[in-house]
Amino acid sequence: MEDWTFTSLLYDEDALLMEAIETHVTNASPFNSTQGATTSESEDDPMCMEEEAPKKKNKPTYYARKDEIQTLQAELGALTERLEEIQDTKQQDNGLDDAVLENALLRGGLKQTDLTLAGAQSIMANYRATHGRNPLDVQINLSADPTRRHQTLTALRDERLAEATDFILERVRYLDLRRPHRESESFELPNGDHVLLQCEVEPCRTNASVKLVFDDIIMAIIQQEFTVWESLGVTTTFESDESQDFTYAQTRGISTMPDGAQFEKNIASFRMYSDGSKQLNAPHGLVALHPVAQDERYPFQPQNRVRQDTTMVLMTCPLPGGGGVVTIRWAYVLTHKPQCAITRLQEMRMRDISARWNEIVRNNALEFVLGRMEQQA
């Protein structure tokens, strides 16, 4: 049987066998035997007078080497078994090491993903803060003539509502509409204008129809328009002109802060409700607000008041999968750099109070709608 152990590399068995044969022949030679001596020689040799001590029989080198090989092989077998045990233990340890390595790789991958997202967010934030682009920007110019004003708003209505629908659907395309979502961002543009961006998703578990919830939200916003400003210590006067079917309106408001600083808004609003359309095959209500760029009847007076432009989209539609209604709101509020004599602190207060107004109106509208739902239950 072939030996694939290290012993075969240390000893050549053929050489050992020849060595053993030569040793055996040498020991058996008559020239090395004591039986060949004569009597006289024995008598003359005083050493022969004593009884010759028995000689130890020499073991052939081949067999000695063979025994040594067998001993080494036995030891090698034991060492091999021990090595296998160690390897089995190491494999188990390697399993733990693999898990640790995999965890480290996952953590490293997640960290890299977080850094990539952070970089992408930084790019987007810098783009918005640099360009300040309003995705729903439109130039609305109103004449002082009442008839022409209505004609302008009527011509804009369908296009503004369609564009607002496309935008809001894309804006929340990848959001889970069954869970509340709210984000807010504000920044100053290179020209000194200030932008407030808001996006909100508010689901409502109710058996009420989309139409009922939509009407309640509109009513709540209209009712809260004055009371919220009063609660913030702001005095506001409004002048409004709307269509007979309430599908569009123009509203101008002048607000006075507690410290005397004033700001003004001029807004064109468009409203619709549909049981389903090509854009959204489900019942939905929609409101779109756009700032009026120029108004011959109500020209802006930047030397006296700060101008504030508000763009907003509000949609109410069924929850995906049923079981309720969801309201989605997106807003872009641009506060122009003051050209009137107000301090930096007054300007900051004006920005903050506008953001608070949006928060309070939303909360009060939700309370109103939920209260109505409880009364009807």
C-alpha cells in the first residue's frame, strides 16, 4: 500500500530492505563465527578459558526502521484526528466570522447609502436655494375690468387644475399614503427672497365619502382664515371676488403684525371635484392656489408692505386599498425681500408667523373634519 505521509519522504523502504539483507549476510559469514577456531587456539587464548557471555542478537535495520515508521504512522494518525477536530472547530468559528464579516459589510453598505443620500439631499437643497424655482409658477395678470378678470380666471382654471393634479400625484408617488408624512424646509435665495416649502400627507380612517371630507376641509379653511390670524395677534383684511359656481376666486389680503409691519397677498384659487378622470381614476377633490403677478385693481406697494406669494395644492382622495380618505397638501410660500422700512427682526418674525399660520390652519381643519366625523358616527 502506498504511503502518502511525510514518512515516505524521510525513508526509502527499498534502501532499508537492502541494508537489512546485507546485515543478515554479514552476521552469518564463517569469517565472523567463533565455531571456526581450533582447540589449540582456544587453549592458548586465556580469554577462552572463561565461559563466553551470550551475545545480544542484533535486530535488522530494516525491521527497526519499519517499527519506527509504524510508530510514526500511529502518531501521525492521532495527530490527523486532532487536526480534523481543530479544523471542524475552526469551521464553526469561521461561520461566526462570516456572520461578523457579513454584518460589517452590510453596515458599510448602509453607511455608504446614507452618505450617498446625504449628498443627493445636499445637491437638491443647494439647487433649490440657488435657483428658487417654483414648479407650478405661472404669470397671472388681472385687468381692472371685472369682466376681463373673470374671463382670465376662467381661461386659466382647467389648465391650472390639470397641472396641479399631475404635480401632486408625482410629488407623493413613492410615499405610503396610509401613514402621516410631513416635511418643511425654508431657505433664503441669493437675491434676499425667502422660501418656505411644505409637503404633508394626512390619512383619515373614516366611512365618509371623499366629497364630504373635501367639502368639510374647504369650509374649515375658510372659517379659520380670520380666527387663526387673530389668535396670532395679526389683523387681516380681505377683498374677494369669486365665480358663481365657486370653481375659481381672487382674494387679496393685507395683514398687520403686532409690531406694525405689514405684508400682502394676492391669490387666484381654483377648485374642482371629480368622480374620476384620466389623471386619477378615483373620486378626488382639488384646490390650487397661485399668486397674482400683476393686478391693475390692486397693485402691489412694496414701499409700504412686504409682498408674499403663495402657491398651494390640496387634494383629497381615497386611501389606497380603501378604508378612509387621505388629504395631501403641498405649499410654496415666497416672501419677497423687503423694500420698505422694517428691521431684520421684523422680517424674521414675518417669516415665522407665516409658517405657523399654515400649521395652525391644518390642525384646526383636521379637528373640524374629525369632529364632524364623530358627530355623524
